[in-house]
Amino acid sequence: MRAFVLASIVVFSVNTVFALENQLDPSKVAPQYRDLAEKRQAELIRQKACQARAEKEKIVRRDLPAYVLQCMDAAEKAEQAVKAKK
């Protein structure tokens, strides 16, 4: 179980690096996939912001994945709360 968690964290970290380098513009995606592309772009923006926040707060590298996941969850809940008020 522990090995699975560690492997998941490594895969998440590697995917994060590649995803941030290869951001797509949702307007250049086929119309039927535009919603998904916009959601993915929003997720990548949250992820990048959380990583910048972790760097600013000098989070230790071993704690980075957990911190970023927690930060992304909090950011997503905050966005949903703002949308709910509208």
C-alpha cells in the first residue's frame, strides 16, 4: 500500500511538470471538447498557483505533493463557493 502511494506521488509530480509545459488553448480545441479543455486549463492554473505558493512558503520537497493536493482542493472549493453565490 505504501509503495502504491509513493508511486502515485511520483507519477503525479511527473505529470504535473509535463502538463504545465504543454498547456493547450481551449479556443483551439474542437467545439465538442472545449468544456473539457477549459476545465483542464483551470485545473492546471490552480496547480501552478499552488506550486508557486508552496515555493514561496518553502515547503519541503517530500511534502510538496500533499501540500499541492490540499491546496488544489481548497482552491476548487473556493471557486465552487463563488460560483454558487452568483
